[in-house]
Amino acid sequence: MATIESILHEKRVFPPSDEFVRHANVSGLEAYRALCDEAQQDYLAFWARLARQHIDWHKPFTHVLDETNAPFYKWFDDGELNVSWNCLDRHLATNGNKTAIIFESDEGAVTHCSYRELHAQVCRFANALKSLGVKTGDRVLIYMPMRIEAVVAMQACARIGAIHSVVFGGFSAKSVRERAINAGACVIVTADQQTRGGKQHALKTTVDEALAMGGADCVRHVVVYRHTGATIAWNTPRDRWWHELIDNQSAKCDPVWVNAEHPLFTLYTSGSTGKPKGVQHSSAGYLLGAMVSIQWIFDFKPHDIFWCTADVGWITGHTYVAYGPLAMGGTQVIFEGAPTYPDAGRFWKIIQNHKVSVFYTAPTAIRSLIKLGADLPAQYDLSSLRLLGSVGEPINPEAWMWYYTVVGQSRCPIVDTWWQTETGSHMIAPTPGAIALKPGSCTFPLPGIDAAVVDEAGHAVPPGQGGFLVIKRPFPSQLRTLWNDPERFKQTYFPKDIAGGSYYLAGDSAQRSEDGYFWIMGRTDDVLNVSGHRLGTMEVESALVANPLVAEAAVVGKPHEIKGEAIVAFVVLKGIRPQGEQAAEITATLRDWVAREIGSIARPDEIRFGDNLPKTRSGKIMRRLLRALAKGETITQDTSTLENPAILEQLNQPGR
Ligand code: PRX
């Protein structure tokens, strides 16, 4: 894979075609600059205009931004709205019969769901939640397959002002338990199983395990959607079938009007400690970010068929599946399965069959599809595509060029979108009818987003120099706090030493080239990016040391051709260092163990055993050395401060 150095030397430039510019929502560089200038001249008036234009308010706001308790910013905070009403009801009069969702199952069955049908389903389920006693402000944990019902559950919560917390279906029982307890969830919505790539995976059984571990007494009910019909254990009266609950419910449910700042959801993500953090988003500011980014970056047109491949368990699946496309009144594809099932042509076939016009996926998927069939797209009719998107990790120029020429047939701009769970929506990404693209660069901030690269004191660094990526002014879609942990929120995102705590610190390093383009270089904290998914090294380490065989563990990332980053664990066992067959067996045991503790995305790619770990004389593990060892680099760093230099040779042997 290309290194950041080779990306920075990228000279190829791809301006938008005249045809694209002519029809673009932000048409030409001047139009982009005009929006930036508008924000520059009167920041609050700019956001207020957009909030009035895009959102239907039950009670209009008069305050735009309240900074009195910074960094706990409030936007539009005397206004009232309902997010589900904005996503559904407001389209009914003019677009009720328009297809909201084209759903394709793992096995290829296709269902079309109109706005009217989706609205009815959401209302029924919202009434069902109410029948279980769920009230405004209550938390509901959603652990569902990637099906229409996942969106229905999320929208139903929004409708009654309940705060959802979606947990990705690949996470373990322990992760479900931890999140349910932290959120204080009163209901868990799940399914019997999920199906992906022709295989079934337990969901309800995992929830049962999570609750059997104890501590989550807050959970009163588990609502189960019957998907595969698998036999599952049943716990009366706690467990309730989805279909029985909605059976007699009305297809009308008045939305609960909430304050603009009312939490819409929390979503757990990894940080630099072993404990995931519950990122809390607002209602109005979040919705606005989703809408303006779809308007500007995805160049939304009412006739588009939009397809974002992300699972609703991640922020991308929240903003660009469950909320944004619906709020815009668009038509989107939701796909239950995997890109390589039944073969590596599946994505291209879906694009062809449903005439997808805007396609948004992750570099890891692109790289794996190149590997499994670089010539496959040519066998499908991809002429419906007009815009491509990339998200979640840096895209290497080779993958970018393939995406551009083979998938987009050199006709479709690629929007490389940099953002995070915490920012809620795109922050740095090209407005495709205005900005010339460079492979590997997410280009320029969205209008109104004051992004910069600074040094440790918060001063701007010169072009070509790396630094911390920050956003200097509050913006509507940013996280409001960490659930149950306002102190960690302040310390992590608004550290005092950078500009007195007034900048949002993203946790990424970046640099700008002379011409102002942004290039993201990677995380500055102990967070890995494995196949576009965020994982804390400490989380994996805590899982490993929870195994009775393990005395100590250190986890680092190393570059991986497909996944972007792979997980390498250095492990010291309680007994003697295993070798040969025994090492292979323990490796397999520990890999499965981590998958069970956290989820299969955290399964280490490689485990190396040592008698101990490289530490300084004060006992600190030297991670930089471990990273170099994992990459197979020759150690050029000074190792004189190392307590036990001989260990390097032992750990230098590739693991399994
Ligand atoms: O390191 C950046 C990387 O993904 C991190 C955010 O991860 P998460 O909160 O899970 O959200 C992923 C989907 C928005 C960032 O801190 N990242 C995300 N998008 C890009 C990226 N790195 C480079 N280029 C991107 N386009």
C-alpha cells in the first residue's frame, strides 16, 4: 500500500467535467467560495439560514448558538422539532408513494418500501415501544441485522424522543452488556439471527448471554424481530415478538416535539482507554449536518438512487442510511449482505439492477474487490453511476485510480469524505462540482467548517508539515458530550493546552499542501483503523489479559494491503513461552477469545510470544519499538534506555 509520502507527491488532478459542474448543487469554485465567504462574514446567520431552509420546525428557534457553557455548545436551542417527522411525514403529501428504501436481502430478494409504508411501519413500532412503557428520554439499545426494520426501530425511537444506541451486530455479548449498562437501556431491540454472506449469526442468543452476565437490570424487555425463524430461548415476560407487539398498533403516532438539543442517539466508539465512549448527538444540529452534506457533497438530486454500504451499527449508517437520505426525501438501497457473496460481482450487480447513481463505500471494500476481481465491473452496466464516495480511512492512490477509471469509467467524481463518529457528518470533502480532485486527499473543508492543522500549542503549521487536525469553531453536528462522562468529553476533545480548550481536537494528524489541500495521515492516539472500523489498542489488550493464560499484552497496528491496518499482539504468558505446535494452538485460542470478548472485527491478525515486553527502566512499554517490529523494520531507534534489550530479537520472529 502507498505510504503517506507517496500520497503527498501525488500530482494527478481531476477537475469536474463541464457537464457535472453545470448540474451541480454547488456549481463551480466561485459558488463554493461564496458559501465559505457567507460563513466567514456572519457565521451564525449562515447556519441559521441553512437550519431554516432544511429543517421543518415545530417551534422556530430564535437563538442560534449558545456558547456560555463551552465546550457544551447548544445550537438552535429554543427551537422544537421531531427528526422522524422531518424524515417521513413531511414527504407524505407530495412524495408518499415515492420509494424510500429498495431493500435487497443477502439471498437477493428485493423489497420496495415507499415513504407512506415506511411511515406506517415506524408509527406502529413507535406505538409498540410506548406500549412497553418507553418514554421520551429513555434509552433503547438496537442490535439488529442490516434490514429495513433496523431503520424502523431507529426512526421509531426518534419519533417518541427515546434515545437509541445501536450496537453493531458483530459485537460480542460482553460489548452489548457494557453498552446496555452504560446507556441505562430499558429495552433491547434485536432479531433471532442475522444473515450475511450465506451464513447465519446469532443475535438474540448473544443478547441472552449479555443479560445473563448480570448488571443490566435496567433492561425490562427484549423485542425480537423474527428473521430466519431459528429456534431461540425465550424468557417470559421479558421477551416480546416484534410482530405480536405491532399487530394491533395504529399506523398513526403523533411525533413528540423535542428541543433542538434533545439527544437523538448515543453511539459507542473506541478511544485510547479500554472503555468505549458513548458519543452523544443532538437532534437539530445533527440532522442539519446530515442534510447539508448530502446536498453539497453527494450533490443530492430527487431522482438519485443513493447507496451507502455502511451498516447502521456505525456512524456512516446512521447519517447516510437511517437519517440523511430520508430527511432529503431520497431513494436509497439497503443491502443486507456482504460484497463478496455469492461472488465478488455482487456490488456491481446491485448497482446495475437498481440503477444506483451515487455509491458510497469504504477503501477496504474497494481493495478487497480489486483483489478478487479487478475486471468484474466491466461485466455489468454501471452507466447509472454519476458520483462515487469513499469513507472511513485514507484511500491509497492505486485504489482511488481503479475506483475512478474502472467503476466510475472516468466519468464520476470521487468524494473522499473525512469525518468521524464525533463530527456526525462530513467535515472535509470535495464539493464535486467545484473542487478538482487529487487521489488520496479529502481536499477542502465544507463551507462553515473551520478546519486547520496546528502544533501542540495550537498554532498553525506551515504547508507540508504534519500536525494535529482541529476544528476551530463549534459546528452544528458535533457531539454534545460523552454519555455519563462530561469530563472525558472535555479532556479528549477540547484539551486546555491547545488554544485554551477552544478547538475541537479530532485525534488525527494531517497536513496541507501548498495549494491548501488536506491530507489525513492517521490517528495520533492509540486507536487502530481496521477495515475502516475504529478499535482501541487498549480494548484488545484488556481482552487479552482477561484470558487466564495471559500475563501481559501490548497491541499495535501494522499496514495491511486490504484492511488498511492489521492487529499485531505481543503477548507474555503466565507460564513459559510457547513454541511450535503449542504456540499455534494458543494463538488460535487467543484469537477466538478476543473475538468472543469484543467481536470478530477485533480478532488479532498476528500474535507473537515473548518472555517479556520491551520496557523502559521506568516500566513503560515501548510501543514505537513494537510498531517497528510488527512492520518488520530494522530497529534504528535508540534502545539504550531499554530495560531488557535482548527481548527485541525474540519478538522479531514473525508470529502467526
Ligand atoms: O482516522 C480517521 C478515519 O476514521 C476515523 C473516524 O472513525 P469513525 O469515528 O469510526 O468514523 C468513520 C466514518 C466517518 C477518523 O478519525 N477516517 C475517516 N474518514 C477518513 C479517515 N481517514 C482518512 N480519510 C478519510 N476519508
